[in-house]
Amino acid sequence: MKFNWKKKTAIYIGRFQPFHLGHKKLFLKALKSSSQVCILVMDSKGINKKNPYSFRVVKKKIIESLKRYKSKFIIIKIPVVSSVVYGRKVGYKIRKLDLPLNIEKISATKLRKKINRK
């Protein structure tokens, strides 16, 4: 089964520097309320020290982490986002998905520091 461009889809935007368990849990929560997820990855490598990974590396990590759900997502590269805007009521919701505190506390900054020490 392939990603279906006609199905209702959740949009998930991030830098994913690196993609970690917190990101995966958010993906899974989004998948519970939508049949599939479009993961929009900001091409942010090199903007500053917080963005060491290229789009290619981030995409590979996401695919490895979500391989069980391969027909339920697509990954698209986007420019660095400064804001998300929309006009009048357009038929979709913008929602914050809450996760358990132990997952919310996962920090990509701390993960990058661990990776750089190796």
C-alpha cells in the first residue's frame, strides 16, 4: 500500500535534529487521528550548531525509525519555516498534541551533545 494523496492527512513539521523517540511518539499520536502523516522536514543543516544533519540523513533516520508504518507517511523537504499562516476557516484544525512528560522532556540538544562526545 502506498501513501494516498487523496486521504485526509496530518501535517507534521520539524527539524528533527536528530529524529528521536519523542518525535516518533508524536507521529504515532498524529496517526491515531489521521490515516496518514506528511512529515515536512526543514532543510536546516548548517544554520547553526543546533542543525548538524542534512535532509538526507534526517530522512534516512525517520524511515528507519518508522519502517513499520512505511505506507502511512511521506517525507518532504521544505525550507526553514519562520511561521505557519492560514486565512479564514479553511476546513482543517491546527492542534497541539500533548505527550507524557517523560517524552516531552526528550531533548534533541542533549542527544546531539551525546552523539558529538562519541
